[in-house]
Amino acid sequence: MESKKEEATFEKTKEALGILGLNSEEIDTFFKMTGRGTVTKGEICIIKNIEFEEADKIVNNLLSKGLLREVPGKTPHYIALPPYSALLGQISQFKTLISDMQVKTPKDLESRFKIFESQTMKVSKLEEYQKYLEKLRAELPQNISKQLNSLQSSLEEVKKLQEFHELMDELKSQVMNQLGSLKTGLEEVKKLQEFDEFMRKLKGSVSTELNQEYVRFKERLENIKVKIAQVFEKQFRISALKSFAEKIVSKIISEEFGFIQEFFEEKFVNKIGNTLDQVLERILSVADIAGEIGSSVEGTFEKITENVEKTLKERLFSVVDIAGEISSSVEGTFGEITTNLEDTLKETESKLSDVRSDILGTFDDLKKVFKDEIFETLQSDILKKIFQQLELSEKTMQEFWDRARRASLLSFQDVWFIRSAEAMQAQINDSVSRAKMRVHIISPKLRDIDEIPLKKLPSHVNIRISTLVEPSTDRQLYEDLASHGNISIRNYLRQNIWAINKDYEEVVVCVISASPGLGTYEIAGMGSILDEHIKMFAGVLEEVWMNSEKITHKIPSTREAGEIKTPEPKPTLKVESISAPLKKIETKPTQTPSAQTIPKPISKPVSEPEPELPSGDIEKIKLISSKDNSEFISKNFELVKSKINTSAGSILGEALDEIRESLLERIGFSMAFHKIASWVRDLKKIKTLLPENLKQELSDEITNWVNKLIEKT
């Protein structure tokens, strides 16, 4: 998870640097320079494995973007700056965004509210609907009254049944005519058969004509129902009212019309059919009772006429009564509908008015809250504070950037520093390219030296190389370099120094800390063109050459190389004047373990007998615990100081080492800890009491340490 987060952060940083106009190679170079301190263009070539011209182009672009600062010197050095320009660009963009928000937000809110208000205009249609209900409430009774009058007029037509009367009159006249013909025809018995056929036709025609009239009557009632439904649909325009009206009208007319149909079929048509059947039966009996018929024909005709007229009148009166009942029922129903509709419309109008007022009032309140509270708070409290903070951050960042680009504690004109293996390789290549007479190179391994610049030197330039030559990997490179008459190579096994001396005009010396098994180095060193520095380091470099093993005719094998030993330096005694305190303790063990050679501040070394330790003083010194750092420092160092005369050097060294480790955790690193560690290493070798001169010197050092450490806290 951590690696993924780091990767994401790196991608965001690359994106920010890309906005400045850097390509991927320039961004990668900037990141590799970050944390390295000062670097040269040659070092960049080695780090990125690119040509000098490309490195020069990258450096110039990074300088123009404000991501590097040039450290002036004989060889230009460059140091990576924090990406102030990218950060300033982001702050500037964000500041512009906030500024635009301050200008655009009121306009945007206003336009949004206009859109919002335009949407709320749909609510105003409730007012139109309310007006429509008022109009409907006023016009509905009138329309219903008109429709009721129309229905009543239609029912009046039903009451009149003029056509039905005409049909009955015509039927009556036909019957009378036929009966008159029958009366005259009875005189001739032979003509009874013709009369029988006539009566049968009469029965069929009466039934057919009555049914046709009934169908016409039914069609008229259906037209009335359709007209009522159409009027409701046009006037109400409400599906619920239309359906309601259709159901009421259909129910009333269907029920009443069904009753009329049943009544006609059962009471009228069937009655006439039965009467005609009786007539036929009687006519059939004429042949048998011809005499009797003759005498009773007139009475029979009169009875038939009376029965027909009576029956027709009863049926007509029934139809009229039914039409009146329909008219009364429809009038009452429409009155009830009108009343209910008026009440419903009044209630709907009231509710719509309330809802419209509530909605519009809510919109006004919402708009007021947004304008007076939310937007004002956003404008005055949030955006202004953000803008002020951005201005402060931008000014602060700009000041830091300006100072970082201008201020420099280093000039690198006469003295410069080396902090990486690539920097040292680049320094050697640069120095070799400017060599005129002689060059002495010291490197950890032969393959750490770039052979190309060496081969480019003129043959009169003397080149000496002190390095570790590994037979398994360096044979080809050694033979290639050794083939040049001006190059001499010696085997140096220690791998503790990396240096170059060019023409005794320029010297670069670095110390090395190798990582076991990793093949990498951590180095730190300096270069100088000052005479005093060259003289000081030249002797050290020459001593390395003298201690290096000559390779005469072949590269030694791995076993032989492992057996080559550099003579150990002889121990020396440092003798100083009486006035100067002893800076370093050097001991030389003798055959007698109880003897110790102690240097004294005189011109010649003298040996003093070891004082014997008093019994009981070899115990470990227990430190005094305290939460206050100053109190911990003063009490514990005073405790050690009080034990100088009675405790062995090793006991004092252990106590000082324990104090140093505790303070390192408490207050962090201090230069005083380096001196304490040096004293601890020497004191742990002394198993006896300290000589008087060392006692005084240690006491004075403790006083200095206490003062420095208390100042740090």
C-alpha cells in the first residue's frame, strides 16, 4: 500500500512539473538531482547515461524554470531547489479560480434563480386552472339546464308519438275496411279461404310494422344518449365527469327502454297477435257456423274495433306515463349532479388556491435564504478568507523562491564538495581533460575509472593510478590501459580513499564507506585549488602510491591478490608542549598485562606505574534519571566527573557511552557526541585508573560538553 501511495504522489508531482513545460527526461533528471546537493553537468551525464550536450540542454531548461540554482565556481555546480515554480503555478491557478468564482458566482446564482423561477411559472398555471374551475362552476348549471331542456323536449316528442298515432289510425282504418270486406264476403262461403289468407297477412304486417316503429323509437333514444355524452365531453373536459355522466344516462335510458321494450313485446304486440289469432280461429269456424257468423258479424266487428282501440289507448297512455317518469327521474338526477359538482368545484378551487400560495411562498423563502444567508456567507466568510490565505501563501512562496535562487553560502570558486560516486567520477573526467603534465588517480576499483578520457590525453601526460585490480573482472581493462606507455597502475587494496591530484594545481580527496556485499559507496570529500590544501593532501596521496603494490609482468591471481598486504603503520606517540592538553590517547600493550605506557606532556615519553584500583570501585556507574534534559545532563556528567579519581577508565567510558546514547534519543545529534565517542573508545581500553594528566583533561572536556549540550537543549 505504501509503495502505491508513493507512486501516486510521484505521478502527481510529475504532472505538476509537466505543467511547467518539462518533458519526462527533464523531470526524471530533476528528481535524481534532488537530495544530492551540488552536482555538475558531468555528474548528470553519468547519472542519466547521456551525452554532455543533452545534459547541458536539460540543465539550462531547469535553470530557466527556476528548479535549479547555479553555484558559481571554477567548475559550475548546480543544486536542485524545491519546485517553488510549480507550487506557485498551482497557487496562481487556484487563486484565479477563486477570483473567477467571486465574479461568476453571483451571476451564476442569478441565472440559476431565473431558471428556477421559470420552472416555478408552471405553478402559476394553477391560477389558470382555478379560473377555469370558477368559469366551469358558473357555466355548468346553465349547460346542464340546457341539456335537461333538450332532453325534456325529446321526451315530449316521445309523449306525442304522432307517428305512432298515425300508424294506429291507419291500422284501424285498414281493419275496418277489411272487416267490411269480410262482412260482404261472408255471403259467399267459397271466399272464406281468401279471408283466412288476408287475416294471416294482417297478423304478420301488424307485428312487422310495430317492430319497425319500436326500432325507430329505440334509435331515437340512443341518439339522445349519444348527444348527452357528447355535450358532457365538450363542456366538462374531465374524464371522470364524462364517465360519470355516461354511466348515469346509459343506466336510466337502458333500464327504462328495456322496460318499454318488455312492455311492448308482452302487452301490446303479443296482445294484438293473440287477438288476430282469435279472429283467425273464429274465421275458421265460419264454415261450420256460417249462419251464426252472418248474424253476429257486426257485433264481432264492433267488439274487435273496441278492443283494438282500447288496447292501443292503454299502451299509448303507458308510454306517455313512462316518458313522464323518465323526464322526472332525469330532472332529479341532473339536479343532484349539479349540486354535487358545484360543491366539488368550490372545494377544489379552495384547495388549489391554498396550494398555489404555499408553493409560491416557499419559493420566495428559499430564494431569500440562498441570497441573504448562504451566498453572503460563502462570499464574505469562505471565499474571502481563501483568497486572503492564497495571497499570503503566494507571497511567502515567492519570497522563499527568490531567496533560494539568490542566496548561496557557497561559491565553489576555490573549494568545493563531493557527495556521490557519480560526482567523483565526473570530477575525475573533468580534471583529466584539463591535465597538462601529470595526474595521480586513486579509486576503489579499476572499473570505477572511465578509460576514454585517459586515452584521449597526450602521451607526454604522466598518469598514475592506485586502485584495486580484480583479476576476474579487470584483466582486459588493465591490459588495455597498461599498453599505453604514459599510464602506470598499482594495486591498492584498502578502498578507503577516492582522490585525484592534477598537476599539483588541483586536488580532490574523498573518504569512502563501502556497503558490504552491495558494491556501492557512500563518499564525502572536497576539492581545492588552494596551495595550502594541495600541499596538505599531496603527501597523503603520495603515501598511497608508495603503499600500493607494483604490478610488474602480470595481474596477480585472486589468491595472490588476497595475500598482498600493505605494511601496517607503526604506532607513534604524539608529544606536545606542557601548555597544550593531550588530545588523543594512544596505548601500546606490553608483555606484562599490568603495565601501560602513558604519554605525558613532556618532550620524551615516560612510563608510569599503574596505580592499583581500590576494591569496590569497579562497579558500574548508575545514572541518575530525570525528565528534564538540562538536569539529566548536569547531574550525570557531574556524577562521572566525581568518579574520575576512583573508577577505571573502562567504567568511565561505559558511563559516558550510556549518557551519550540517552541524550542522542532525547535531543538529537550534537558535535559534542563525536568527541564523547572518541573518548569512549580510548577509555574502554584502559582497565586501570587514569593518570593525573588525563583526569584533568577529561574533567575539562566534561565541563565543555555540559555547556554545549545545555545550550542545545
